[in-house]
Amino acid sequence: MTFYTFFNGFCYRAYTSSPSNPTPPAIISDLDARCQTEDYSPNHTGHLASIHSEEENLFLSYLVSSQSMGAPQFTIGVKYNGTSLVYFDKTLQDYTNWDLNEPLNLNISNCVTNPIFTLQLSPPVGWTYFPVETTNPTAINFFVGQSNDSVTAQNRANNEVLASALEAMASINMPVNNIQVTNDYKPISVENPGTGTTPTTMPLIGKVEGGALTQTAPGAAIPIYTPYHVPVKITILKSIGNTRFNWNIVLNTLLQNLSIKYNAKITGQSTISTS
């Protein structure tokens, strides 16, 4: 049996997990939806709590301290809808008594959920692939560490971006359970002019520096190289809202991971935005 505490016409209970869902969800809308599942709300009408008076605030403080089971912090049912803070239960925001630098140490616009990191980089050579040779099937014009095909190159990019992002979030104790990381990088086919056929038969040749593809040129007897770098957007989905300051730390650590661990060469300015 689940026990609730009655206060001013409503039933309350503090949860850190549930029997059917032992792992807390990553975003607040999922937390509110869970309040309406059977193990939380037998009549399926529950919501994360809204607070409308000092009396209710004190009551919830006591409830949390008595039922917290050591949890360091709790979530109430308030969210940012793009212009203001609103409650999931659709009640009015008629009481505010935020702690210093709250909510989330922000002035509304500083709260970032599901951030999009936009950066410029010269990709690691493993994020590129060498083409199938047609004019000379015995020639293999590849760079050491290059992928064999576009699928392999894309998978390597996806996995290395994911690992870099999750490690960066974990480094400042952000929750990473159920987090999804997407990116819009697309691998290209490029050949090594130093092996195989002559450059005139190659559609695109390149130069690799420090493990990254930094220059490309159309195949020619005297190729003219230009710097190669591409914009990449990395989106962190199902993330709990956090301050722009903390996301800047995550972005900086992510860039370090991509550069030091995977040989990406970061060029240009990196920014944070939201969808």
C-alpha cells in the first residue's frame, strides 16, 4: 500500500523512485507523466507539486525531509514554457519564494534544456572513408586509420561524439541516464595522394595533420589545396535544464575530448543554442 499525506484537500508523497520505474527519467515532463502512473497515482490524476503559500511551502519542506531517504534534492512541477515559468497542474504562479540565485541560478533566459552545440572542426581521419577504386582495382589510396566505407565512418563519428559528450556531462555530475546525443556530421570520401594511382585520377585528395583531415583538393597533376573544416551541430536530448554556465563547461570539455582523444581539430568559434 502507498501512503500519502493529506494537506488542504490534496494528497502528497515524496518519491525517489518507483517499483516499476526505479531509474528517474531525464526530463521534467517525463517526471510529471510518471506521477500519473498507477504506482504513483492510483486514480491517474497526479502531478508534480505546485506551491501556492508559505504554509504549503513549509509543509512540503517537512514532507521532503521526512520521506527523502537521503536524496539531495527534489523536483517540483514548474517548467519554463519559452516565456515564463508555469505549473504542470495548470494552477497559477501566485507564490514565489525562490532561494538565492534560483530557479537554476538564472534569469529565465539563462536556463538551457536540450542544448545545441555548434562548432567547426577538421574531422578525424577515421570519420572519412576511401572510395572504391574503379580505374585500378589493385590500388588502395587510403590514410592510416581511415574508415573503409561511409557507414563505418558515420558510426565512428557518432560513437566518439556520444562518448565525448557523456564524459563531459558526467565530469560536472550532470545526470546522463537516458540522454540522447545526435549530430549532423556527414563523412566524405577522400584519398591519400601519396599511394596508389596518380592524383589526376582521384576525385578528391587530402592532407592529414595530427590525425585530422585539414586540407583537400580536386585530383590534378599539381593539386591546389584548401583548408578543410565543416560545421557540426551536436544536440543533447532529454537533458535536465541547467545553467548556460554549466553547459559552457560541458561544451569546453567535449571539445577537449574530441581533440585530445579522437584527433579532431577544432577551428573557429563554438556556440550554445536551443531548438
